[in-house]
Amino acid sequence: MKLLIIIPAYNEALNIERVVDSLVKNYSQYDYIVINDGSRDNTATICKERGYNLVDLPVNCGLSGAVCAGMRYAIAKGYDAVIQFDGDGQHRPEYIEPMMDILTKQQADIVIGSRFLHERRPWTLRMLGSRMISGIIQITTGVRIMDPTSGMRMYGKKMLHEFAYDMNYGPEPDTISYLLHRGIKIKEVQVTMDERIAGESYLNFVRSIKYMLLQCFSILFIQSFRRKE
């Protein structure tokens, strides 16, 4: 299976070298592409100077737009699957192969790198929101997804075109809910993620609360009524 690692990066100048250099040095069997999402820092400059594989978006399109650009690149280059891999250094590449095994052997459409498949969530406000989303997805779909907010996701070929060309497919928990309603096969693999060691996450405290509430509202009142094509 021909796999592409998509690395969305927005203002990740302090992290991008560490992330890409690790992949190139230790996991050269995988192809990668950095999607610079209109960064205001020198993320793009670093990638160009280091000769990284790069798609440089001229404006900030958000995570959905960056992933969409990566998906279109993957289709154009003939890849069979992609994995969304954060540019902040939290995702560990040693879990790519186990996720590929699940994707192929269990014929999954999406594989989520789950922090909580076999481990308990810590009792923090952010994890409480994650528990709420997980519970609402189970109530509305009958399927338990232990880590719906994980950004480490692998998509099979069946999903590439949908995420690349349908603007209603964001890489978010409400899309997972919608796809479960459609009967899409989604699996999880236990992973460990590292803490961000440099830079700042877009999701600060206030934005995290808004994000969780919007996701819960979308799952409860929107996704169940979308057309199941």
C-alpha cells in the first residue's frame, strides 16, 4: 500500500524541523508532504531551505483546508492511503505501521490513533469534553469511539476523494459521527502521544470549550440528519 504522511503546519517553525527530520532519518520508507497553512512565522522558509516536500498555501485555510489540500495532492500522486500527522511533534511515527495493519487486514476505512483505547482518560476539563463527545457519538450511532478528538488518523482510498472534494468533510469528531451513520468502518489503535514542547496550540482554554460545545451540537442536531449517500 502506497502511503503518504500529510503534515498540516500552521506557525510550527519551532517544531517542523524536528518532526520532518525524524521521519526522514528513521522512517524513510514513508513519503510525506508538509502543508504550510499560510503560516505567519517562518515555517515555509525553513521547509524551503531544508528542501522538505512542501505545499505552500498562500493564505490560512484552517485544518480542514490543509488536510483537503494534502488529500488532493495524494490523489494526484497516486497514493492509496494517507495519515494526518501533526506538525507540533505530538504524534509518534512508530504507530504508523500498526495503523496500516488495521487498515489493510481489517479492511477499515479510517483508523484513529487513540490515546484511550486501553488507557483511561485523565480527569481534566479538556478530557471531560472528549468524554462528552465520545458518549454522544455512541448514543447517536451505537458505536463507541474512545478518542474522537485525536488528530492522528489514517484514511483509506475510499475516503480520499470524499475528504478531498467535499467541503463538508472536516477532520473533526462530527464527521466521524456522520461517517458512522453511513456505515463507514472506523477502527482505533492504542497510541501514546507526546506533549507539545515548543510553540502554542491554536486550542487555548476558551477555544477548547467552544470547540467541544460546537462538536456536541453538530453531532446531536446536524450529523444525524445529513443525507446518507
